[in-house]
Amino acid sequence: MTKKCLPVIMAIFLLCGCTNHRNIEQLALVIGVAMDITSKIEPKTGKNQLVLTHQTLTETESGNMSSSIPYKNITTAGPTIHEITRNISLKSDPIYSQHQRALLIGEKASKTIPLDALINQFVRDNEIRRSSLAFVTKGDAKNVLTIQGMSVPPVNLIYELVYNKFKTNKILNPLTMGELSAKLKTDQSFLIQRLSKIKNSVEIDGAAIIKDKKAKFTLTQHQVEGLTWLTGNIKGGIIYGKHRSYPFSYEIGDVQQDVKARIDSNHSVHFDINVQTSGRLSEDWETSKQALAASNVKNTEKKIEKIIRKDAEKTLRLLQNNYKADVIDLHDYVRIHHPHFWKKHQHEWDEIFSQSTIDYHVQVQIKDFGTQGRD
């Protein structure tokens, strides 16, 4: 009898299902969050009121993407991040953040409130991936997530843009939430990629310098280019120049960097940055065969070196003299090769960086001319 009943009992357990389930249609799947502040002071905290905009995926009508917007923005204000996320349930389906791809922090918020406070709840929440990417924005972050007429959610476009680094050196390495949290636990300055709303689209627009846990300064796209030549962290890009009034384009190929750090007897710090790059002359408006002569190629290499050196040194002067912020991570070379000096002076490093002697050297080699000259 027992053997006959066993299959029935097992079937009951298998068919009863989960009593605590929720249909996926009842969840707001969050793919990105924009964080802003208002001028209103919250009585509960004595701080600026926070405004979160959650970008969620929506179902399309009749499966036709062109007939409906593929995303929905839910904007909610409140005193703290956690209270805002709970209050969303008062007007929408509960949010589900395990698919969050990006966090955008508005300009005013990033300059007013320390970033470690702003991201505290996101880092503590075990639903949110620490691999989601972090950005700051020009103006309010919610504007970047509110772009009319886009066929894809703005967050998805932003997420893909950062991986175009092999095409241009105006893009920094992606910064994840976990990496941002780790950087904020140190006293060191660093960079976050900046986004801007451009008409009906979004653009990577330079970077913000995070110093004392707030966004203190901004680098333009061109200044980011100069900065990448200081770090050597380049996967691709183009350098434009002229020789004998003819425009040319140099496509960056391989980039190798070597940095030597030296502590002198008077405790002054000296760096030698040596960069070598090879690439191809991808465009040259001088079409005569003379352009391929060895002497002309050498002159073009020297012109490219001059352009790189000028851009790199201009950005370096800005970082040392104006911003006093080592966002090119030279402190890593001191920490590794001079640990005793670093242990003693790490908390005052930005000031030491501003007074350091930094010599920059670059060598360019044109290895390729495309199909030109093969006939």
C-alpha cells in the first residue's frame, strides 16, 4: 500500500509549486538608475532631497518595438536611497535590480554629497551587481535617461559606448560600482567618465576628477586624450596633424609605457615617463610618391611626437598646478617601489604629486601606410 501511495505523494510536492513566487510581469526590471538632488532640505536628514530615476524595461505592444517605447522611467524623491526604493511600491510594481547595468550620478549631486554616502545603499544591497558601471553627468542625470525617439533604452546605449575604447582614446576604462567603492575608501584622487545629453542622444563627454570624495573638476574630451598618453592606457584612436600644409591622420596601434619613480635625498619625487607607440598613416592628403620617402616619414613621426607631447604636458600641468590631483596613478609606482616613503606620505600624496618633477618622453614609429605604395 505504501509503495502505491509514494508516487502520488511525490507528485503532490512536485506540482504544488512555489508559494512565494511573483510573475515576471509584476516586476519592474531595473537596468539603470539616475541619482540627482534638489535644493529642498529634507527634515529627516538635514540634507538635500534625493531624486532617483529608475529606468525599467517595458513590454512592447503586439511584439512591435516601433509601436511603443522600450523603457519606462520611474522618478521618486525622498530623504534616503532605501526609503525611495521602498516608496516606489506605492505607485508602481516593486523594482528588481539584479539586472542593473549602470548608475548615473548628476552633476549637482556629485559636487555636493560625498560619493561614498551616495552609493552606500547600492553597495550594501546584495541584489545590485557590483559590476554595474558608474558615471557622472553634465547637468541632471535623469535628463540623460530621458531621451525621446530612441529605439533602445538609453542605459543600454551608454553601456555599449564605453566598449568603443578601441576606436578612440577619449574613453576611459569602465569603472564598476565595486571599483568605485574601493577607490572611495582611499585618500587618492581618481576619474569617472562623464556623460552629456546631446539633442536626442547621449555622448561620452570627458571625465570628472573625484577629489576628497566629490567631483571637484572636469576634463574635456581633448584633455582626456592628453591624459591617456600619460597613462599609456590606449587601445586605439586617431591623431590629426599637418605636414607641408597637407592634413594627415595617424591611427594608433600599439602603445607601451614605462615609468621610473625616484625619491631623491631631499625627499623630492622624480618620475620619468617613457611612451612608445607604433601605428599606421591611415590618411594623407599629400598623394605624391615623395610622401613615402624615408625622410618625409621620419618628419611625420616627429610631428606626431610633438602633438602627443604637447597634449600630454598640457594636461599634466593642469593636474599638477591647477587641480593638484594624481588621477594618472603615479602613486602606484611609489607604493610598489618605495613602500616606506608611501606609507609615511600616502595621505598627503596629491600635494607631493603637484610638486614632483615629471619628465615625459614619447617615440613614434609609423609601420603601415595601408594599401598606399603597394602597386
